[in-house]
Amino acid sequence: MWAGSAVGGIFFPLLASSLLDKLGYQWTLRLWAVMFLAVGAVAMLGAKPRIPFHIIRRQGRTYNLRGYFKQFKFVRRPLYLANVRTHRYKELNM
């Protein structure tokens, strides 16, 4: 895993630089997206699911949307809203 990070850190910028020179910005991004899709698909073959499949099938539905949004309760807190507002004004130079 760590060797792949080092190789990617050296290989990807060199590849991106040569693609930008030869093909331009738009085609570089398109090829980059296809390349990461292929690499990600291969990586997903070895990924282990966090929740076993037999538990999901027994529940009857595969996705609990209400349970998913329960983790975002912090969005309604005033401190979070003040933090977001402050950072948005900084970005807009206000």
C-alpha cells in the first residue's frame, strides 16, 4: 500500500504533465477520469464490505435514508452555522 503511494506520487504528476502538453486540459481530465475509474474498479474487487451482505438482505430494504441523515444533526447547531458563514465571507472577501 505504501509503495503504491510513492509510485503514484511520482508517476501521476509526470503523466499529467505530458498529457497536458500533448492533449490539452479537457482531454487530460477525461483520460484522468477514465484511468481512475479503471484503477478504482480493480481496487474495489479486493475491498471488504463493512456490513455483511446477509444482514442487509434480512432487513428488507437495502438503504435506510432516515438513518443516514441522522449523522448530520450538527448542521442545525448555531456554532456550525456561524463557522460556515464566517468562512464563506472570508472566501468572498467580505
